[in-house]
Amino acid sequence: MSSTRKLKIGIVGGTGYTGVELLRLLAQHPSVQLTAVTSRSEAGQPVADLYPNLRGHLDIRFSEPDIATLTKCDLVFFATPNGVAMKTVPQLLDANVKIVDLAADFRLHDPLVWEQWYGIPHACVNVLQEAVYGLPEVNRDAVAKARIVANPGCYPTAVQLGFIPLLEQGLIDPQHLIADAKSGVSGAGREAKVGSLLCEASESFKAYGVAGHRHLPEIRQGLNQVAGGDVGLTFVPHLTPMIRGIHATLYGRLTVGNAGDLQALYVERYRNEPFVDVMPAGSHPETRSVRGSNVCRIAIHRPQNGDTVVVLSAIDNLVKGAAGQAVQNMNIMCGLPETAGLEQVALMP
Amino acid sequence: MSSTRKLKIGIVGGTGYTGVELLRLLAQHPSVQLTAVTSRSEAGQPVADLYPNLRGHLDIRFSEPDIATLTKCDLVFFATPNGVAMKTVPQLLDANVKIVDLAADFRLHDPLVWEQWYGIPHACVNVLQEAVYGLPEVNRDAVAKARIVANPGCYPTAVQLGFIPLLEQGLIDPQHLIADAKSGVSGAGREAKVGSLLCEASESFKAYGVAGHRHLPEIRQGLNQVAGGDVGLTFVPHLTPMIRGIHATLYGRLTVGNAGDLQALYVERYRNEPFVDVMPAGSHPETRSVRGSNVCRIAIHRPQNGDTVVVLSAIDNLVKGAAGQAVQNMNIMCGLPETAGLEQVALMP
Amino acid sequence: MSSTRKLKIGIVGGTGYTGVELLRLLAQHPSVQLTAVTSRSEAGQPVADLYPNLRGHLDIRFSEPDIATLTKCDLVFFATPNGVAMKTVPQLLDANVKIVDLAADFRLHDPLVWEQWYGIPHACVNVLQEAVYGLPEVNRDAVAKARIVANPGCYPTAVQLGFIPLLEQGLIDPQHLIADAKSGVSGAGREAKVGSLLCEASESFKAYGVAGHRHLPEIRQGLNQVAGGDVGLTFVPHLTPMIRGIHATLYGRLTVGNAGDLQALYVERYRNEPFVDVMPAGSHPETRSVRGSNVCRIAIHRPQNGDTVVVLSAIDNLVKGAAGQAVQNMNIMCGLPETAGLEQVALMP
Amino acid sequence: MSSTRKLKIGIVGGTGYTGVELLRLLAQHPSVQLTAVTSRSEAGQPVADLYPNLRGHLDIRFSEPDIATLTKCDLVFFATPNGVAMKTVPQLLDANVKIVDLAADFRLHDPLVWEQWYGIPHACVNVLQEAVYGLPEVNRDAVAKARIVANPGCYPTAVQLGFIPLLEQGLIDPQHLIADAKSGVSGAGREAKVGSLLCEASESFKAYGVAGHRHLPEIRQGLNQVAGGDVGLTFVPHLTPMIRGIHATLYGRLTVGNAGDLQALYVERYRNEPFVDVMPAGSHPETRSVRGSNVCRIAIHRPQNGDTVVVLSAIDNLVKGAAGQAVQNMNIMCGLPETAGLEQVALMP
């Protein structure tokens, strides 16, 4: 690729929150041009009419999801509901278009597990098995060579980045991991649902999906990989009254008498990661410190010097938990600097 | 006490959030009259000038904290900062005034533990040892006979009510309890602190005090009592961007093969409790469902039928976690119906 | 009516926010019993399943809207979408059931104006002309005799109560009234609409309906009555990121050289009104000071002693702006004390 | 200035919200380097410790406000409380340092008016008279030549940009302007004040300062300039429960029979302004559409085709209302492209 030619980028399903966040990031990305943003419901409407924050930044209209247009792209992002991408992706791969899917279609390697949690058979099992799980901090090399990347879910990103160093070193009991995670309401998407109304979700806090959440098998799959075996995980998601942000509070029981310097372990593990920030010992990351940025901030604690380790992991669910990580994967797949277009300072306050 | 004479009630320190919440509840209580509300800083000012929600409901002024006035009361609430009540309480007890302390002065039985966590020696150790810990669901009979009741902290109320049935029955490993608790910002009080500003605390989520929070020894003491031995507890409090509400997510590991019907256990344990509501199996209590009410709503889960039990416990930190429970204790101490003045329906939405 | 028999009350359309607020208030009302709460979509479900704040307070299920059941009531509230009540009300009136309609069906006296703003012909014009506009501060005597009361809209309540004393005395130019009104999101109801999502409506502020809002003709009609002629009104509603509350900022130009003591005018006008609180000169009412209560708090200002009067008027849109005023009207219509069931202290903080 | 040398920039008082917002913008500005960020209270502490969003973006510590350090800068921003800058500015001007003051010290031309509203005599009247009021849309040429620019207040920016086209054309009665303005809580700064606590300011709405706000004389001065004579203005500020954003709703009475196409007037007036966006007719700008961006979005309405014009004007109070406009002024003063470092897309949702 010439250094001056801009990548032609398409977005399928650009009306949801991950879609508009992709637009925000790509509109400011130095090496891409948006050539198609599709939406069946909004086709013909200027993108900036739906999202006035883009007025003056993006002069493009939503178009029908048309395969001929998309095959002219270098890379296409799918920001569609689960089950949509898997119907179109094979054609695009055949046309040598790279894919980053922000939905769940290609996240679980095992099609039976996929079917169990998503309720329908998988439509392209061979592509599923080719897809690379796009957590760069674990799979960077594979992402660089991938034709199709499954962009991780928001909870899975925060939880895996928090547990990885401990599990890689075999320091905690892998059978009794606890992930108590809290998400802002944008995680529920832009769909008009009563539970996401301001009057239902603000000034309140609740758990949900305790019996089983679709991100559970995804997290388990990722942690199995780093632990080298099956882990046992209790995952409890909660809804917290704010727009953006995930905070995962992770609990593991140390299995070795002398666990060593856990702070140093984390600092070392993430030393070269541009988007993981291990905070000083004793810190408590706030989700607002990553609002709008692609950073995961982590702090590690061992209360009262006991045998329970507590890891705090904070991301913006729409950025490192979705659109930002997708752009990071695009950068890696396309040979761009990994941080290109992703150096925004978080908005605080 | 004659059935018609109203109890004379004093409040020391009526300007904070637990103070105004006491005023809201007592202004509508059928069997009490407020005879003194003290505040050094606001003495002389009508209470309703500071809290206009009380306009038309309460025609009383803040007064200097004067021992002569307080000794004319039947019962005095302390809604003061930690360390204040213990200096005045002995005089009031001598004058046959009953006491409910909403601060922490009388919560920990062991004066050395108290000093360790609160940083100053305890001023009246004998009263400390007489004081009854006012969690009616555990200590109702002792409260009924008490001259002085230590009103539990907000986190301790939510956490203890959630763990009690499991620990009483010896069903979970008492050495590895985890309490992941989330509080609205009113828990930090009405003091002008940067961290409690809307621009700092809204649209963000964070843990705090992971290394050790003053409610940890209080919770441990209470759980030790019901478990019949020392428990091990990891307690992580979090700040969630809303005014009122605590949600505790509790994790315990089952130690018996056949734990039985946990839902039935909880229903049975709290069958006669007017202020504990065990929700149907599969429920997720929302904090807003108890906003302004004295109820603790609990749900019990056993995800994927594994060995980890998850209990969800929600209260209004200012009501069941402070002023409401204080009124409940007053009712019990003074022979009033336990629910008198406490039957408000939560405000939803 | 015997002093001991409780009024039998029905609610048609009990699932929305005004419906649940009616339930909250009526569940605590000393003189009523709820005999029917209808909802086509939720028929058969316990009311407290939808609104867990009512658990333990209300043991009734939603039922089909059945005319036979409703005719057994003494009074029926309609908390339905606009255009529903007018189809059923005539039958109920024939059966001697009193009606309070919380929707707009009976608010505008002129059926042509009604049709212009609501888009369909009115279904029972004769009832429309019989209906009394239920603003007790203006029409108390008529309400007391009414068979059917049109409960005022939320904005109209706040705006009219603010302007009335000035217009009654002819002190301001009636041709150039400005009402800049701000509402919490619950004013938009519990319907699942994108614009009411937390992620759309929180952390933002906007005007809406500047070209024309359905409350404009209602306010004008009410102000015409007190001004004794046609007024000119610019009404701009805004959406403010909170659940409950309306704050109207009203501007009028004084037309007389010596307008007299405006503060005294307001105090005198509302001296005997149980639910209008004229605050001391210089005050700024906060909407939270009326959260959950039936009070309208008003302050009057004349900045820099100029010719523009500024009136600040705050209500809880779900209480004095809807369900609370409806109960107030019920009390008046049924000969109960006007404040029965409406003496809650606002929840603050 | 060589095209490659970066401007040396100092910030005095970098701990408040306008300070950190300056840091966010300048950290990403292509043509500047921060050489000093002073804070008496935080001297020695890394800036990113106070504002973790800057971790990895800014490696500088707070320093004592030292005149020798500041005189080495090309330009110094004052983000200090009112009354501080005027004590230091003369020395810096003498050393050929350019100044942008974000406080109010140099906003009012008349030192007597300044003293009346700020309560102390002005400390450097000659500099006051030299200072240029930094509203580029009015004073761009003067800003370009200025040594010292008084950065406008937040309300004055939103109100003036909204009224200017109408007043320039003499279309409305200048004696009876009404500006009903609503601000997020960050406008009150990062100072620990009870009124700015989340528990006081969230879930509520109120007016404040109706009797007189310091931005009133500033707005009047600016409008006088464009109207060519003294205007009469009623200005009512309100606090709205969100972090960022100002929405001004402006009312003017048309004085000419045929006012022409007001939409076209606004489009034309701001056609070449990079940071004023006139929205299509019928629009309602949301403050979130400018969150984090330097844009002022405006919509113009004439309800029911009457004689009252309603202008809606929305800004981010910390960007176009403070730090962003300050950077815009810096760009103009220093010959940089006016939009340098200011092209962020607003964060939405």
C-alpha cells in the first residue's frame, strides 16, 4: 500500500452507538476515507442528520447495504446486530475485503457453543474457524495476518485484560474466578427499549443476567487460552446509571504462598501495550478517565495482604470495548501504526 | 407511656443527609414530636430554610446542642460525625434519655478495634459495651430492652442481611466471602468535598477504599456473630453515579453437596420481617425500587448451578441504611409498632 | 357517603408513569380502595410485578378494561393515551361513575381547537363541554360539583399558577407573555422511544416543539379565563436530564408605573391554597424540593427593578402536574379533605 | 515564527476545569509545547496525577507561579479565579508575553462597572483598556493584533452569538431582550461547594442569580457594541443537572413588519465562521452535539409566525465557552490556522 493512498473503509450498520463511535474515530483518522456507511432504515439520509456531532466532519449519506459497493472497500466494519455479519462476510472475503466484525458472530470458536448462546445455527462455520479473536494484547500477530477479526465484546475486553497476567503466571485458582462488572447504559445499544429509558435506568443500579450472559462463554474461551485449560468463572454484569464506561472488579484466590510483586508483574506484562495503563499501586481507576479514549486502566490490590487479589479494570465500552479496539485491529491488519487515529485524550470532567 | 402522649424526640446534628432524612420520616410519624434539632453552625435558622422540602411540614429552628434541652427528650438521635456522640451520650443516659446513634461510635464492641479504624481512643468504653447493635433482623429482642442502640452502617446493613441465612445454616465457606458493594453518592454525606461534586462523581464509576474501609470490621463483627466464628471477608465498596441506593453483590462458595432450596431458605428466614423482601427466584432488585423506603430487597442466584452462590441485596442507604432503620430501632425501643412512620411506598420512577 | 366506607376507585391504563404514580398515592390514601387497575397488555399480571416499589403495598392484578367492572367504581381515573378516555367516559357517566381524566381528552373546551391539535375529531363533544378543567386554585367550586374533571397538563399547571396573580390584577401586558419551561424526561412517558433513552437524554439539554406544543392552547385557554380576554403567549418547552420536575421561568412586562408589592400579591393570592407555596422574596425554587410531593413552589423577581417580572414556578410533573392533582381533584369531587393522601414530604436529597 | 518551532505556552492556574480542558486541547495541538503549568496548591505534583485522563499524554508537573518561568513563554493563559490575572499581567506584557485571560479581569471596558460587579478596584486600568474582548466572530481583526485578550464568559458567548445577527440588522426591539440560559454544573468550577455536590445538583433544576449575575454587564456590553446603543436585557441563568453544556433560549420582539428570511440571515452571517453552525430551519440543537467541541450550534424559530423570535444557542461551556475559545484566540493572535487543535468531533452519546 502506498503511503499516501487512504484506505477505503465501509461500515455496515452505522446507526447504532458502536456505529457512530466508529464514525467519530474514522472521521479523524489520518489514513482512511469512508466510502460507504450502510443502513437499511436510514438509506439516503445524511449521516450528520442523525448524529449532529458529525456536522462539518463527515459529508456522506447512509446507503443501502449493497454488496457491490462494499466489495470496493479495503476493509469493512460490521456494526450490526448479532447474526447479520455472518450472512455477508463470506462474499466480502472472496472479494479480498478485510473484515472487522464488532458483533458476536465470529467470537466463539465452537459453532455449537455459539448456537447454544445465540439461538440460531452459525451460517459460515469455516469462516468462524478462520476468524481471529481481536484482543491485540493477546493475539497481535494473528490479527496482523488475519482476513477477518472478531472484535471482542466490551465486558470480555475489560475482564480478560484484568485477569491475563495472573492466569498466565498460574498465580490464582483458575476454577473460582469472579468477575463483578458494571456497565454504562450505552452497552444496551440505541434500540428503543423500556429498560434503557432515562426514567428506568438513571438513579438506579441493578444486576442483570446473573443466570447467564452471552459474554460468559466468550470470556471463558479467552481465559482458557491464557490459562491453558478450562477455567471456572462467575460473571455478574450490572447496569450503572451513566452513558459510557465499564468497570470490572475481579477477584482471584492466590494459590502460591509467595505470589511476588503483583504490581511489577502487571507493569511488565503491559509495558509495551499502547492502550493498557497499569496505574500506580493503590490506585482506583475511574471510568471517566477513559471516556472517549481507547485506554484500559488497571489497578491491582491485595487487601489486608490476604489471599484474595482484587483487580480493577476500566474501559470506555464504546471505545476499547468496541469501536476503538476495532480501529486498533484495523490498524494492525492494514500495517498502519497501531495508535493511528486513537490518541484522543479522555474527556474529563 | 400513655397511648396518646407523643414521644419527645431530639436530633443532634440535623444538617447532614441522615439528619434531613430523619426529619422527613419523623415529620410524618404519628407518635412523635420533634422538640429539638441541634446544629452548631445553623443555630437559629428555621430547619425548613435549609431543607425547603420541609416547608409546611416542620416549624422548628435549629438550636445549639444544649444538654438541658436534650435531657427533656424521651429519645435522642445522633446524626453527627464519628466521634461526637460518645462525648455526650453518657450524660443523656444518666438522665434516662434513650439513644440511637447513627454514626459509628458504638458499632464495634472491641474498643481497640474501634481505635484502630477510627484513629482515636474511645471515650466511653463502658457504654460501648452496653450498646446494642441495631440490626433488628438479628438483635430485635436486645434492641427492645436497650438504652442505647448503635444504628448499623449502610454497607453493613445490605451485606449482613444478604449473607445471614447462608451463614446461619453453615452452607458457605465462611473464610472466603466476597462483598462487592456499590453506593450512591449520598453515602459520602453533605460535606463539601471535591470527590462528591457532580462533575467528579457523575458519569463515572470507581472502586474506593479497597485496601480497607471502616465498614469492614463492622461487617465482620456482625457476620462472626451469625457464623459462630471468625469469617474471612473481602469487601470492595464502589461509588456509583446516583444519589441514593446501595446494591451489594455477594459471593459465597457452597460447602455442602446438597445445599437444598436456597430460595425457600431465604423466604423462610425473613418471613416475618416487615422490612426484608425476598424477591421471586430469578429476580434482580433495582435500588430505585426501595428509594425512600425502609425495605431491603434480596434475590438469590446460583449461576449455572455451580458451587458459587450470588446474593443481590438492595437498600436505600439513607433509609434502611441509616435514618429509616434508626426510626425502626426507635419504634422497637419505645414499644411502638415497628412499622410506624415507615410505610412509604418507594418513589419510582 | 358514610364516613367509614372507602371509595371504590378504578384506574384505566395503569402501566404508565402517571398510572404508577396514582397507584403510589392511592395505596397510601386513607379513604379509598382500588378495585380495578386495567391494562390490556398486562392483564392478569400482579401490578407489583411491573412496579416492585408496590410489593407489599398493593395486592391487585391488572385486569382487562371491562366496562362492567368499572361501573362498580365510585370514581375512575383515566391514565391512558390521548383519545382513549373519550370513547368510554360517556358510558361511565351514565352509570353515575365520576371521572378524572389525566389525558388531554377533556382539557380544551372548543372541539375544533381540540381536533386541530390532537388530529382527530372529538368523540363526545357534549361531555367535553360539561367537563371542568381541574385546576383547583381557579376552579375549585366547579370541581366540587363536577361529574367529570379534565386534569391539567404538567406544563399548564406550572405556567398558569405562575402567571395567574399578575394576570388577574392586570399588571402585565397580556399580549407578550413568555413561558420558558423545562421538564424532566418522565414527562415523555414510559413508552420506548429513542429520544427518551438514558444515552440520548442524559448529559444534554435541548428545546423541543418550539413551533407549537399541545400544551400551548391549553395554557392559553386557562390564561384567557383569568385575563378576561385573549392572551399572546410564547411557550418553549425544554427537556432537562432528570426524571421528575418542571421548572417554568415566566416573563411578563409590567404595564403600570407602580405595580405595588408583587411578593405580597402572590402571598395573598395563594394564602389558603394547601399546595401552592410562595417562597420568600429572593428565592429560587429547586424542582427537587417538590419531588414526590403535590406542591407548586413559586418565587417572584423583578430584576434590577426593571419593567420585566420573572416568576419561577416548580412542580413535580408526575404529582402536582399529573397524579397528585388528580387525587386532589378526586378529594374535592368526593367531599374528602383536599389534602387527604397528599401530605408526603418531598424526597431530598 | 518558523513553521517548525512550537509555541511555548504557560498556564497559570491549571487545576480547575478550564485549566484541565486547556491541557486536554493543548496536549493534542500540533503547534504548541507546554512549558509551565502553575498551581500553588499542587506544585511538584505531576499534572496527570490530578487528571488521569492525561496519563501518557502530558509529562509535566505543576510548578509554583514563577514570573521568570512565565516570561520565557510566548503566550500565557490565565485560568485563575477572578482578580488574580490583573496582578501579574502587566509584568508579562512588559516581557512581550502574550496573554489570554479566561477569567473576568479584562472583560469589562469600564473599570467602574468592573468594580461594581467584582467588588474590588481594578488593578491595572490601562491594560483593561488595551485588552481585546475575544469573541472572534465579532472582533477577529482586533484579536489578531492584540497583546492581551479577555476570553469571553460562557453565558456571554452563547447569548451574544445568538442575538448578534438580529441586533446587527436592527430587527428586534433592543430594549426588551430576554436570555433564558441553562448551564451544566461545570460552570461552577471545581471548587468544593455544597451547591455543586452531585446530591444537591443532580435530579433537580433551578434558576439562580435572577437579581443580577456577573455575566449580565458583560453580555450587555457586547450587545451594545453590535446594536450601536444601550440594550435592555433580562438574563436568567439556570443550573441544569449535567456536567457540560450551555443552552441559551433567546427571545426578541420583531420591530419591523417584514423581517425577511431569518434563517438565511443567520446562515449568511456565520457562513465563514468555522465554529458557528447554523442548523436547518426547525432544528433544536442539543448540548451533547457540541460536547467536547468548539462549536456553537444555533437554530432560529418564529413560533406561529408571530412577532417573537426564538433563538436556540448551544455550546460546551468548557470549550467554546472557555478553553476552546481561548485556544481559538491563541491561534488568531499567533498566526496559526484558527482551527488548529480544535477539530475534535463531539462525543455523542
